[in-house]
Amino acid sequence: MHPVPTGLLQLYRSDHQLLRKGARRDHPPRNAKVLSLLANQLLHPEQPGGYLVRSGRLRVSQLLDDGREITRAVLHGGSAFVVLDGQSGDADPVLDIYPLERLILMALSETGIWLLPPDTLTTGRR
């Protein structure tokens, strides 16, 4: 069983240049970990870190206090998310920042993901 995660997750939905200058988009950086998920497999993000969806689809759902589950995003190739250190009170749906302990990340098909050190992505708190 996985421990209950803490921290925040920030989504980056669009396919744009996320890797820092000089990094190649077709091969993972030397310090990346390549993750392969099967359809319906859950992802338990390590903290902190950057994740770049290379292929497939990853659904990000949030469990609400009233018991409902809502889909916050379906990430496709080129989309990314970053796991940030922080308190749940810092969550902000307008900025696509959610408490990690309330999220479910599930592959909707075979999905390839690069796990990158946090400073590899040009993203970060807005």
C-alpha cells in the first residue's frame, strides 16, 4: 500500500516546449526515469518532481469532500505536471494546482511518462 501523499500537483495541459533549453524532446534526459503504465494502472507520483506524458492518456481526478469524483484533466502526449512541496491550503483550481492527497492519476491506455527532476521543466509555480 502506498502512503498518503502530501504536497500539491500543478497541471500543464498544452503541448509546448516544457524542457529547458538544450534538452531533447525525442529522448529522455540522462537523469530521467521512464515509466510505462498499462491501461487502468494508477500512478503514485514521487515528490517533488516533474512528469512529462510522452504517449497515451493519463486521467487526473479529484475526490471532493462530499464524495464526488471529478475529472480535472486528461493529459495527452506533451502535457506535464509538477509535484510541488506545499500545504493543501495553497491549492488553486484557477492555476490548475490541486492537493495531491485528493487526486487519482490513472492511465486510460498504455501510457509512457518521463519522471524528471523538478528543475528540468521550465514550469513551476506561476
